Amino acid sequence: MDKTAAIELKNITKTFGSVVANKQVSLSVNRGEILSILGENGSGKTTLMNMISGIYFPDEGEIFINGEEAVIASPKDAFQYKIGMIHQHFKLVDVFSATENIVLGLEEKGRYNLKEAEQKVHAICEQYGFELDPHKKIYTMSVSEKQTVEIVKVLYRGADILILDEPTAVLTPIEIRKLFSVLRKMREDGKAIIIITHKLNEVMEISDRVSVLRKGEYIGTVNTAETDEAELTEMMVGKKISLNIHRSEPKNPTPRLEVHHINCSNREGVKMLDDVSFTAQAGEILGIAGIAGSGQRELLEAIAGLQKLDSGAVLYNNPQTGKMDNLCSKTPLQIRELGVRLSFVPEDRLGMGLVGNMDIVDNMMLRSYSKGKSMFLERKAPRDLAEHIIDELEVVTPNANTPVRRLSGGNVQKVLVGREIAAAPTVLMAAYPVRGLDINSSYTIYNLLNEQKENGVAVIFVGEDLDVLLELCDRILVIGSGHVTGVVDARTATKEEIGLLMTKTTVAEKGERS
Amino acid sequence: MAGMGKTKHSRIHIVKREALPWYYRVGVRALAIVAALIVTAVVIMLLTHKNPIQVYISMLKGAFGTELRIWSLLQNIAILLCISLAVTPAFKMRFWNCGAEGQVLVGCLATTAVMMFLGDSLPLPLLWTVMLIAAVGAGIVWALLPAVTKSLWNTNETLFTLMMNYVATQLVAFFLKTFVKNGSGVLPPMPEYGLPRLLNKDYLLNIVIVVVLTVLVYIYLKYTKQGYEIAVVGESENTARYIGINVRKVVIRTLVVSGALCGVAGLLLVGGTNHTISTTTVDGRGFTAIMVSWLAKFDPLYMVLTTFLIVFLDRGTQQVATDFRMPNALSDIVTGIILLFIIGCEFFLQYKIVSAKAGKENA
């Protein structure tokens, strides 16, 4: 097979404000080859692919297609270069049939010839072994069928460079097998295929070569046949970097929160938490590590009373009464009425933790406004609290009456964490509290969490940076697709150990579920 | 960038602005109104071949020409403002209540029914009380139905409230057909059962009530816990859940407030103004109110200004149409032009347009 590079990226850099999403990334894909792009969350995989498919435009660097320099300024340009991207979230019209969705957007004179289109769709399906009913309406389709429509759609448009963004994330093992067999057929047909993933076993199974990104930087490319999971994990997570985060020894930790065998499913009925059990102790920081979307959000929301559980119990060891309260199937309000001082810094700061259009004072009130019998709001205390937090945490803002959406990410986070800590919690949960923050703000947050730990709070810290987790936490709970895959001592564990636990997929159990 | 020439793309970016100083914002808005008046003048000139100054004088006369016209202007402002106040809590909560038209109309109907059937048997003060209760109750029922189904089954409130408008209109038609004795379908006014006249002025009571309501709604939205909950639910339902607000409860409670205020508007329309009812008593003001509320960004005090603007334009252009023998559609054209400018300038206050090159340098 002729192995000319179908697409080659040279020194691609893309920044968003002060965040560098991709830094000097170079890679290439040949015809008749499947390249995996491997990296943790936020390593810049999707940004890179979006630049190939014309959604973003690189700040620096060149893209070559079949050896010629290409300018891809819009998805339409990408299409002209025969690049087709299959996004993680499908972009289909629900009430249209498969064929209608496939031809939609093609510039044809007059009316679409659906009969002809159908035959062509049929031919594509035959060639690569897709199972697709061209008449079926999208809203009656399963996730896997929708994905098939997306793939056939780009093939219909003549794509010979295909990019699939985490195609297996939503599929059952049987569907994954089918997808892989289709991908292999496309490879035989001389297509260049890029798949973005972080599942190591799939990388090993499907790809010819693997390119690894870490924190926006290109780490290297290896031939799949010449590598193993351990090496890839190391490339993905990197060597341990010392951050010098202060960590004190936990002072007589006592169980504060006991999670017993909890299960929950999302709206589509997909299981998000599967028999999760652990204990969070007072005076300790419990880290939670895992690939994004492995159930971290559901876990924290389940504890906070925002997520309905299918089964299991969340027991709170009340230090005042000495009794165990079950928080399961209680609303946040009922939990508070029990006297449980639970603070929660959610991942979605402006969409959940704060109200972007309200000023700092009004955001301070979110937790406390309902206190007291008066029907009127009392803004004096929240104003004092706002001023206090602005002073203490050095929030950069014109004044306390500035809408929080006008603050920078770090300052937004300081406002949120400040408020949650001000409630004098006994349990403090923080999801990705330093995401998008600069070094100084990050350390401010670490210090705040440490202070809480030293005050005897049970701190639960969901993080993505393994270096931080290893230096800040006392114990780390690792979850992978809704399961607890391990609990390690943060003082002795290694990054590789956690990396492997994170990517451990339990295929057999998944099969039983579907 | 050697290859840039190959693909043609006009790259214009829309970029969000930083907060502008207040005098800038006021200035831009004033400028927009002036620009709108100039464009209107040109349009009118082209259509009527009259001196635009004369046209504007006729407009002013239409609004302020006689004492009667001033009272009528104020009365219209009062009613429209009242309905605007009514829709505001719901809109602030991002509950798209497009049913003010119907909610006011059932308020009117309830008032009329009480006047007709109980007018003879009750002493006036008691009658007025019953009218108030009936009107408010009717408005609440009309607003509550879509709110409850929304909370229970997540029905689309826009469609539901719109459909309730038709039901209200047909209900009034049915009422008139059944109870108007002479069969003409026109109910003779019953001023003897109308609301009291303050200082012997026709509309003064209406105006005073709406002034009080404006202040109350302002305080309700800005300084009460319930108002705060409305704002939180409107801005982000997720945040509301996160802090333990019962979203269903807030939706229903707010629609009760909204419907009650619509009922009051109905009471003022029938009890304080028309003393009778027809299917067009509300005359589209349930929808105009939505615009008034949006233009004022849901601030009751600003709504006084936006209501004035809309009513003034309406009255003034009607006068122009009469004076220069133009069809009534002129009023709609002029109102449309002015609103386009006002809404357009809001866009430029929030965003700026930069060309691709400049945008890149900034980034």
C-alpha cells in the first residue's frame, strides 16, 4: 500500500486567551492507517481535531494535505479537502430519516434526489459493512445507529480522512466490535483514520500508531506493535513533577461520610455509578481520580442530594448528635435541615455554583438568603462576607457589585470556594477546583483546602492533574466508568499506578449490563 | 498565510464589550431615539409629502393636545404598565408567559359578570371587593393552568399560554351571546357599578393604583426573598437546584403573582374604564406588555419610560393618521421603526464588530 501522508500537521499552536490548548504539535497520518490520539482530559485532543476540521483556525503552524499546504478556515474547506469529522455529540435532525440527514446541507440544484441518494447510501453500507436502514427516522435510533449515520454521512461526501472523537464512549462492547470492524474495512480501502480516545485497550486493539498529547504538548508517536499499556500510560501522565504543595499529617481522622453501594443511572438509562462504596474521613483530603465522565459528577451530586439514586446509602456521621443520618433521596434543603453542613464547589461554576449575572453580594446570599422569617432580603451580612472574601483571597474585582461573570476564572473560583468555606462545613466537596486557574490562584485554593482539612473537615477533592492529587491528598479513590477501581495511599502511590487504574475498563461487566 | 488567498471568507467577528460607563449607555440610547425620529420623519415625508415638523407637532398634539387627551394618555399608560408589571415576574423567571392577553381578558370577564349579576344586590363597597376578588381569581386560574402542567409534565408554556388566550376570547364571545338580552352582542356600559372616581376624575384611581403597584413590584423583585428566588430560577435552574430552591414551587407561586396582576389589569379596564366588555377589550396589550417589559430589562421603574414611549407613539401616530388622512397602519410602521432602533442599539451596547485582522491582534 502506498504510504504517503494523507494529512500532516507541523508545529500547530492554538491559544485561547492565556490558555495554551495546543503547543507546537506535529503529527501525520498515512493512507490506510489508523492513528490514535491519546491524552488525558484537557490535553488538547479535541482542539487539535477541531483545527483539522475547520472549526478553529491555528494561531501558528501548517497543515499539509497530500503534501500540499492547506488552509482550512471553515468546515466547508475541510470538506473540500475530503476531511470528515464525527463529533462526540451528534449533529442530526431528529425528525428526518437517515438518508435525509445524510444529504442535508449538500449543495445540489433543485430538489434532492432521495432515491439516488438511498442507493448510494446502500452501496456505502455494503462496502464497509454498516447496518443501516436509510428510511429510519433519527429519533427512533439507538446511539450506535446515530453514529453510523454520522459516519456514512461523511463517507457520502467523499471523505477519505476521517476523524472520530471518542467514538466508543457511548457504545456497548458489541457495538464497539462492530465499529472496529468497519474501521478496519475503511483502512483497507485506503482511508486515513484518526480516533481520539483515552481507553488504552482500544488503542492497542485498533490503531497502527499512537500519538500522545499531554497538557497541550505533543509527547511523541509510537507504533502500537512496539509498545504496551504501561509505556503509553507513562507517556500520557508524564514523569512526576514536584509541586511542593504543603501537606500535613491527618490528625485523628474519623469517618464522616460513608457511601455504601450506591448505583445511579442517567436520563438515557446508562449506568453512571455502579456499586460505589467508600468512606471520607474528617481531617483528611480524599482525592477522586478518573477520566472525565467516569461518574465523578454523579457521585458528588448524589452526596449533595442532587442526583437520584437507584440504590445504596450515603451515611453522614453527625459530630453533634453522634448519630448516622442517611442523606440518600433527600433534597439539598432537607440535608441542610438535618444539620449537615455540606459544602459543594461544583465543576460548573457559573452554571451551578454561582449566578453569572448577579453581583458578588447576591452570589454570597445563595446559601444564606432563606435564613430568618422576614420576607425581605438581608444584604448586610452577605456584603460583609463579599468584602471579606475579596480582601482575604485577593479577588481582583472593581467592587463587590460587579457581576461575577465579568471576573476572570480564578477570581470566580475564589468567590465560590470562599462562599462554600464560609458556611463552616463539616464536609467540603470540590470538583476540579483549580481547572483553568493560574498557578497562584491554584495554590490559594490548595491552601484553603488544607486549612479546612486541618480544621477537621472531611474534604473530597475531584481532580484531573495526577501530580496535584498525589501531593495534596491523603488517599485517592480511583474510578473508571462508574466503578471504584482502587483506593491508594497518596503518599506512596505512583502516577503510573493511578493512570492504569483510571484506564482499567471492565468490559465483561459492561457486556452484562447492555 | 500564503494560502489565505485561495479561500474567500469575509471574516467579521462579533465581540462582547466590556461594561460601558453609564453616560455612554444613555447617550447611545438617546442617539438611537433621535436617529429613529429622523428616519420616521423621512418615511412620513415620503408617504405624506408634508413637512415633518408639522407631522411631529401633530404627533405631540395627539398625545398632549387637550386635557382629555392627556388623561387618556395617562390612562393608557396605566393599563399597559399594569399588564407589563404582571408579565415581568414570569419573564424574569424565564417563563415565557404569552398569555397576559387572556389572563387580563378573563379578569375583565369576571369583573363584568360580577357587575352584571351582583350589581343590584350588593352595596357598592362590597361589590367592588367582590369584583377585585373575582378578577384576581380569574387571572390566577388562567395563569396557573399552564404553570401547573409545566411543573408536572414540562409542557411548553408559550404554546399553552397562547392557546389559553383563544379560550378566553371565545369565553367572552359566548358570554356576550348568552347574556346580552337584545341579541346585538354589544353589552351596554354599566358605569353605575364602576370603581369610585377619585377627585371626580375618570381615570385617577387607575393611575394611583398602578403607581402603587409599580413600586410594590419593584420592591418585590429587588428586595424580597421571593424576588431573589425568581431571579435565581430565571438565571440558572441548575443553581436553583444546587442551593435547594424548590423550582416547581417558585414557578407556580410566581405565576400566581403574574396572573393576579393581570386580573387587576382586567378589573381596571372594565371597572375603572370601559364598564363593559367585548372580545377586543384588551386589544393586544397583553403582547405589547411583553415588549415593554423586555425593553426595560424587567425593571419596573424603567418600564414607566418604555410604556410612555409606546403609548405616546401609538397616540401620536394615530393623530398623524387622522390629520393627514393616512391609514392607521402608519402607527404600526412608525412604532416598528422606533423599536427597531432601540432594540438595535442594545445590540451595539453589548457587542462590537471587529474585522478578522483586528480581532487577531487583540487575541
